[in-house]
Amino acid sequence: MTEQPIAPMLSVVVPCYNERPNVAPMIAKLDAALAGIAWEVIYVDDNSPDGTAAEVRRIAQTDPRVRCIRRVGRRGLASAVIEGALSSSAAYVACIDGDLQHDETRLPIMLEALHSGEYDLAVASRHVEGGDNAGLAGRWRHFLSDGGIKLSQMFLPVKLTDPMSGFFMLPRALFEELAGGLNGQGFKILLDLVLSSPAPLRVKEVPATFRERVAGESKLDMLVMLQFGGLLLDKICGGLLPLRFISFALVGSLGVLVHLAVLTALRKTTGMDFEIEQAIGTVFAMIFNFKLNNSITYRDQRMRGPRLWRGLVLFVVVCGVGAVANVGIANALYQTHTGWTTAGAIGAIIGVVWNYAVSATLVWRAR
């Protein structure tokens, strides 16, 4: 009779991108830290070009505790954690970075806190007594992290010293309850979980050391922080407006400034007709909007190479149709004696909604 494998009590979800050198050391560290505990590790790899998924599967061939979900055509830490956690059948799920900077020896302590039934969420914190943030390289990254913490603490319903932490654990059943309300975009899913709970979570913070990165590159940058700010705005608005739409509209507002700046420069330095200068300003604004949307709004679906140029052409066509609709609708309303400000605003709103809807379905559609 074949011996049945022991079901894991803990699933450790590792969202990753280009972390091949860290895979084997991470699994070895988990094996040592979780001795005596039934566990599994679920790598969720966003189609890393360095072969991260292949390395995970190589180890999985001899270790049944190791699994890999390889995602093609979509990216993002938050959505990766969601997919990994929802693929688990364990009683508890933990999220930990795949770069070896998180102290995996905290996992048994976090598990014990949750198993006692006194807490809903255990967070490895760099900012409680005994914790250490020294591994965060550079003043700029310290500034981004500290700024994000102070900003998010203004809106949190519970005391949390390290809402920017990517190292936490909670019961899988609770994660499934909260999953439907998660934004799923960006890199800071802990904040999303806490703000998505209908009742304040009972949080246990465990001191942890944030180590220096040995291999690979940090993912923390200004664009991550912009997405973080967008997540807060989305939660404050109660999810009434999609985060992508908010970002798309903000980028469009910046595009208007670019358009006016180009138009002003042309008016002062050239003798061309206004229509030509207006057209040049429009093209500059469209290119600016496309680049910023590709980098921020659709960062998880970012286009590169030949696809980038095809996307730019399609975006210009989409925005051109939106501009025609904007002008046409505004003019029709104005002819019916609607005030010019109201007519113009309605036309602009319809143009933005058109551009957003068609861009999402045609320009940045999933591959």
C-alpha cells in the first residue's frame, strides 16, 4: 500500500521575476527553517527570461514540496500572490520575496501566533523592536519606503508599523474571504489585504531583519510608489473607479500640459499655421501619454520591441477617434444651447472614457 503524502499546513508563496540564482538557496533555507512543519513552496513566476521557472521545476522533480506557476502575458506581484495563495489547500499561506532579503526563520514564529487563534494576520516587521531595515540599499529607497509607510498609516484601521512589508502570513480561509475585494495591482498586497477587510484584523507584528540582496535587482522604484499611491486612492474611493482608469486620466491630464508646452514653444519660434502647430502638439502629447501609460498604468502588461511600435500606432489611432468624438459631441451639445463649459466637459469625459476603454481592450490587451 502506497503511503499517502502529508498535506501541507503552510504554503509559502514566492512571487518572482528574474530570481533564478536565488531559487535553490531559498528552498534550502525554507527546508532548514520549517523543520518539523508540513510545508510547500509555490513559486509564481512572471515568465522570467532568466529561466527562473525552469530552475524551480528542476528542483521540483526531486522535491514534491516545490511547485511552480508560470504566468505568460500578465505581471505584477499582487496578482501573483493572489494566484499562488488561491492555488493552495494548506491551512495557512505566507508571502515572502524570492530574493533572500526576508528572514525565513520568522515563519515558525508567525505560524505559531496564528495557530493560537489570537491573531488574523502575522507580519514580519522591520520597524518594531528587534527589527532591522539595513538591507534596503540607498537613501532613495529608504526615502520611498519610509514615505509609503507614513502615507499608508494615515488610512489604516489597525496599528501596523510596516505596511510596506512583503512578508506576512494569514489563514488561507481568510485570504479567500478577502480575495474578491482585492485590487490585485501593484506590488504592495499587504496594504490591500488590510484595507479590504470589512472588520479590523488582529495583527501580530514579528521583528525581522531585512537582509542585503545577494543576487538580482531590487524592484522598488518610483513607479512602484506611484502604483502604491494609486492603490490608496482606489481604496479611499471604495473601488468606484478602477485604478487603471484613475491612472489613465491622470496621465491624460499631464498630456494636456505637454500639448500646451509644445504648442507654446512652436507659436513663439515658428511661423507655421496654427492648425499645423496644434497637430504637432497633439502628436507629442499622444506619444507622451502612450509612453507613460505603458510604464505606469499598464506596467504589468508593458509592451516592448516590435509590439511597442504597433501599440503606439494603434494608440494614436484610438486617441484620434476619441478626439473626433470629443469635438463632435461637445459641438452638438453646444448647438442645442448647452453652456460651452458643460458641453466641453462632457465631450472631454466621453473622449477619456473612449480612449481608456478601447486602449484597454485593443492596445494593451493580454497577449
